[in-house]
Amino acid sequence: MQASNDILSLLEEKGAQMAKEAQRAVILQPGALGDCILTLPLAQLMQETLNLGGVDLVGHTEYIGILPERSCVSSIRSIDSTGLHRLFAEPAQFDLADPDPLINTFSDYAWIVTFLGEPDSDFEENLIFTANCSHSAEVITLSLKPPEGETPHIADYYLRQFIHESGLTSEGVEISSKDILIKVAPGDREHGLDLLDQAGVDVSKPLVVIHPGSGGRSKCWHIENFINVARELRAAEIEAVFLLGPVESERFGSREKLQLRSAARCLSDLALGQVVGVLSCADAFVGNDSGVTHLAAGMGLRTIALFGPTNPDVYHPIGPALTVLRDSEDGFAGKPSEPMQQAVLEHLLSQIKRTAS
């Protein structure tokens, strides 16, 4: 009798697990790296409150390819391979063949959250129609930015929208600044050490990674600030490394690149997985309001996020070791700022000294 009860319990557990795994969700996130990272608390909320077997992400693979195995995202799909552009057609002109690849794109999902389109738009109507061609699914459209004049943190804004549209209770729901959104995967640190060794970086010393770029020029602290900080760090026997992505490689002239290389080693045009590896070896990070800064903070790295014209109350990164420093718009991108340089250096030196002791 006991054996029969045990078998029954195992079958019930297996059935519950299969039912959970059958309930999956997908988020359509067309944004850049920072937007995708700030969507992770929403994915985590959905995973936990809806008792899902997984949350997938559709977006630009150069930004989201690092997330499976390092975050709450189960799997990813390229936004360019799904044919989502067809959903922007007028509903009267929207047509689905049988079978249609678009139907298969959404056939596995009980919940579909999209940052593409607008509420009550043609896109949303076509998406609902497509999803319900194969099964009944909840479709929720969220806005990427809060209304003008409102200043909630953007990740919290995503959560509140979803809670309101889904009918969930908001009791006890809040974003913890202590959360590590992105975990270091096996092999990341080894790959990072290899890259640093190839660049001639002395990994026996404390290491500060500096990313002097961002998508917008106005969000970039004056380059001489970064150069002076790197020189002062190296004078204090702390290694500094500049990360230069495609935007910085194109934007900086030969004179600026020469100045950067004279101040510290430079790592250029790394794939995002390689950037994760380098960051996993660092003691601290300094950067503008950029996707890489969100990445560093989300990994739990000691991060100094430098803000100028954008509002850090709305767009600051999430991480347990984040410091936000803001300069005036006039003095941020337009000219060097010795007081701000000193503030960055003092914070870095105190943090690294505290770690060493």
C-alpha cells in the first residue's frame, strides 16, 4: 500500500512539473543592451508569479545572446528571423497561410509580452489573432518609456505596467537593488584572463575596466576625464583597461585613440560574451550611461555609473555595488572636470583598498 502511495505521489509531482513546463512566456524586446537587461526583473517576476516553465526573449541576438545560462531567460530568438514586421500591417490586409511560420513562433506560449507596437494598435491586434490561431494566449503590450513628466525607474515601470494589465496583485512586488541579474557562467573568467593576458595586462594587480563610450555623444563624459582617471590608477599600481566597442572605434579620432593607448591598455570590438569574461576578472568598472555599464552592474561588479543629461532616477543600472555620480550637462561632455575625476578616483581607491585589506 505504501509503495502504491509513493508511486502516486511521484506521478502527481511529475504531472505538476510537466504542467508547469508547458506554461511558457515570451517577451518581445527590440531595444539595445541596457533595455534588455532592465527587462530581466520583469522576466523574473513573470517566472515566479505565473509559475512558468520558462521565459524566452525575442530581440537582437548581439545583445541577448549572453542571457541564457547567465540569467532568468531560458532561451532567445532573433527578432530578425521571426517575420514580426508582418504584424504591423493593417488587419484587413494581414493574412496567415496554413501553416504559417508566425503561428509556430507563438504556439508554445501561454503569455506574450511585447514592447513592439502600442496598446490597441494594428500590431497588437494582429499579434493576438496570430497567437490564438493555435491556442488561447494572454497578450500584453507594454511601453518602453514612461509618460512625459513621470519619473519611475524604468524597470519598475515595466513591472507596474505588467501587473496592471495582467490583473496580478502588486503587494510585495519591488525591485531589489541587491539583485545580481547576470551570473558568471563556467569558463567566463578563464576566457577573460586569456584576453587580458594577450593584451599585456598584469592580472596580479587590481583591475579597473573603463568604458568611455555610449550610444549618444551627450551621454559620454569628456574623454580627458577617463584618460586622467586611468593614469592616476596606474600611478597607484592599479591596472586600468579601456573597453572600446564599434561605436567608440568609429567615433574617436586617431589622436584620441593614441591618448587612450598612452594611458592604459585597450581592448577593442570584443563580442559581448568576451566583455562578460573581462568584467568577471575586474575589481571595479567605470562607464557612462550605457549598455555595458548596465551589464557590469547587473553582474554585481563594483560599478561607477556616470550620468550627465539623462535622469539616473529613471535609468540607473541595477546591481548590489552601484554608485551613481552625476555632473551638470554643461560640464559633462563638453569639458574635463577635475572635481568629478577626483570623486571617481576617491571612490575607486577606497573600494579597492577596502577589498585588499
